[in-house]
Amino acid sequence: MKSTRFLALAALLGAAVPAAAQVQLTGAGATFPNIIYGDWILTYGQAHPNVKLNYQAIGSGGGIRQFSDGTVDFGGTDAPMSDSAISAIQGNVLHIPTVMGAVVIAYNLPGLSQPVKFTPDVIADIFLGKITKWNDARITSVNAGLNLPATDIVVVHRADGSGTSFVFTDYLAKISPPWQQQVGKGTSVNWPVGLGGRGNDGVSATVSQTPGAIGYVELAYAQKNNIPFGTVKNSAGNWITPSLEAVTAAAAGAMKDMGPNTDFRVSITNSPGAQAYPISSFTWLLLHRSYSDAAKAQALVQFVAWAEGEGQGKAQSLGYAPLPKDLHPWIEARLRSVTANGRSVWKAE
């Protein structure tokens, strides 16, 4: 009783809670959602001083690895775990979608009067190394009025295992048979050409510092760093500027194929819909279905439930699209299923 009163008083007064009284939760993974995860952790921690959360943005590949190895309490990924990876941990994982975002085609071409337009085949062939100059006829033909320079295109890609790479290559594999045959999709692929940068921050920095560069980054990072990004022709044949509304439109098609028992590992790249941005994705937190530490499990589930509720209000201001409302009851049901030592840890605040 005494410790409960102390924690309640500490929360009320904003006082520091001794480390021994805190539940320590560690996570690692995707850089794609790091901006909003950092905000959520700060906001939640201020209201819940008895919980200390730490998230390291090391890339989706690293997040899946550390989660699977049991060195972190939760993971973050933009690339859902494969069936074989799930089997390797005896199915002890839940994919919980948190927000949605867009992967944009960012570039360094100063002085242009409007965004560069990219057709799907042109994007694929630039990253395959087949289109090497900015004034290539296949680019200029859809960019009338833009004075594109006769300079080399410098491709920039991720150097680390990356969910952003998974989303981008998942899209390219859908729209380009040569890409599917030669490169495929994954968190790490053998890039035909280009320079590597670590994390969305690394790619953003390399593009910003390299004249003629082109790369792929999450929309929030491009906006944060004031990097120009292109307009992409979608599957309906419309030119779509990356936006939260266009990501929401991409998710609308996916919702038709989802239901209460869906495991949420759903791709929304190249989604149908007149206004859908074609390089869109969910991002997920990885939770275990069963934990051995009840205090940690309960604190983690409560944090994720808060993020899925009140935390969604932060999404748009930070450059992310909030989840469709129809997903929330399905996600709550999944969180209610988390156990520790065979018992449910769900506790509504």
C-alpha cells in the first residue's frame, strides 16, 4: 500500500521515482517510426514515472534479431517477420500496427520550380542503374517545364537491415519484373548501384549533402530535413504527391481484406485506389504473446494501449497517418491476449 501511495504521489507531483521502483522496458528496431516513438515515450513517461521506456532505432532487421534473441522486451519493424522467423521462436510474437507512413523519393536538385514526377518503371530503372542521368528522356518526357540537369544520378540506399528498404523493395518487386528477378525484396538486398547510409537519418543526410543524389526515406524525415521529394504515378494512373491523406487512401483498400483474426502482416504498397500513394506501409511493434515477467508485460501492454488510443492524436503533427479506426477493437483484442505465466496482464487504466 505504501509503495502504491508513493507512486501515485510521485505521478501527481512529477517527482522522480527511484530506479528500483520503476519498470524498465527496452525496445529496438525500425527508424521509420522513431520520431513518433520518441515523442510517445517522452509523453507517456511524464505521466507514468513508474515506467521507464527506452527504444533504440537500429533498423528493422536489428529489431527483429534482438526481439527474437530475447535481448529486448519489444521490437519495432516496418517489415513483418517471415513465417520461418516466427516458427523459430515458436510463434511467440504479435504484430501490432502503430501508425502508417509513406516512403518518398527524395532528391538533391536545387532550383527546380516543382516536384519531379516519377513513373514506377523509371524509379526501378534508376535504382537498377539503367537510368544514370537526370536529363534522361524517360524522366524529361513526364516533366515538361522542368529544367533537369545533364548530371549524374547518385543513388543512395540503406546500408543497414531496414524496414524502409523492405517497403521500398516490396513496391519495386510488384511493379518491375526485372527488379523482382534481379534483386527482389527484403530488409537487406544486394543493391545494384549506389551509396549506403545508415538509418533514415543517414540516407537523408547523404542525399542532402550530395548534388544529384536520389534516395528513399520516410516522409517525416524528408519533411523534417526539408528535402524535396517526388510525385509518383500510382496503380490507377494518377500522379500522387506523398501525403497523410494519400497513405490513408492506400490503407483503405487493405482494410477490405482484414478482419478480427488477421495477424496484421499486411502490405499496402501499390494499393488500388484513385488517390492512394503507392509506397505506403504500416509499421509494427513486436510483442511476445507470453512473457515471464508479469510487471513488464503489464506495463508494456498498457503503454501500447495508450499509444493506440491517446497516442494516435500525435501522428499527423509528426508526419504519420493514424491507424484506421476500425482496427482499434481488433488491436485491443490482441493486447488482451498477452499473458505472463499463463495469466492475462490486461488492465484497463
